[in-house]
Amino acid sequence: MSEGATTADDANGRASYRLWLWLGLVALLAAVAYGSRAGASTDTQSALYEWATAAGAVVQDAIVLGLVLAIVRGRYGLLALRRPSTTLGRTLLVLLAALVAVYAWEGIYSAVAHPGNEQGLTPDRWEPAHAAAYVVNGIVICTWIPFVEELTFRGLGFAVLERFGRLPAILGVGIAFGLAHGLVVSLPIIVAFGCVLAWVRARTSSVLPGMLLHASFNLIALVAAVTIKTAT
């Protein structure tokens, strides 16, 4: 066997190793998410008014990021944490198309399935006494969580699945992203969102635009939860 063939075999072996480790991480996240949902109390809509929610999210995602970095093992290019390959104008058009697609699908699916607030995080009323905790939770949800999730799924996840083709990578990342959130009725919405984010990653060769889209989506949901509902 030639040296070139040996090197290729070693590279394929490492790629398969990373793939299985990433799949194991996704399985762990899904098990924790569905397990937590099964054992959670019915009243979770005040979670974002609690300081412990922000602290727990920071710690949990720090552990996830540590595992992702351990899987990467110095191959930081796999995370696609780089400047987009597209121009600024093209990147903005991609993000706009992605945002329209997400809300269009969410509107259509919600009209049929009526998932409601299945995730149970956003409150149904504004509580000024807990505003500080809500803002801190919002900062975590709009910065830290998108950063870690994009590196986990659209970074490492897309990288280990891309060898099977771009479309399988987009679908695979979307499904994994959905399962990791532990939802049932809302699963098609989260899967579609994960696929759209993976499509953005594929079009721009970077996770940075997806982070911006992810953060914007979370921010809109947080603001709408305590303004639109309150006003009606």
C-alpha cells in the first residue's frame, strides 16, 4: 500500500471516528432533552424569570462546547468559524430568504398542528419584578446558546456529514438539531429551522451568518412573548 493510500485511510478513519462521536453527542443531548421534558413540572413558563435558568444554560452549553472541541481535537476548521465566502450583500439575501422560509413554514405548520408553546420557556405574561432575570436569560439565549449550537450542529455536525453530500448533510443536521431539543409536536418546526441554518452554512461556508440568524430568531421570540401576548 502506498503512502498516499495510507494517509487517505487514516483521514477516513479519523473522519468516521469524529462522525460516531458527534452522533453519540447528539444522542446524549436528545436523551437529556426528552428525559428532562418527561420529568418536568407542568408549570415551566416562569423559567425565564429565574436566574437559575441562565446559569444552567451557561453550564450545560459549556460542557457541550467542551465535548465538541474534544471531538475536533485541534481541527478547528471543521467548525467553520470563519468569514463567509459570500459578499455582504449575498449573505444578507441568504439570511433574508432563510428567515422568510422559517416563518412561512412555522405559520403553515402551526395552523395545522397547533403546537402552542410546547417548549414551555416563553412566559404568557410580563412580570416587571423579574425583568432583570428575563433580560439576563435573553442575553444567554441570544448569544451563548446560538454560538454553541451553531458550532455543534452547523459547524462540526455539517463537517462530518458533508462527505455524504450537501443535501444529506443539511437534512441530517436539521434532524439532529430537532431531536436535541426534545420536542414532539413542534419537532417539524425545529427540524426545518435546523435545515435552514445548515443551508445558510452551506451557502456561506461559515457558521457566523447562521449564528446571527439564530440569535435574531430567538430575540424575536423573546420580545414577542412579552409584548404581543401582553397587548392582546
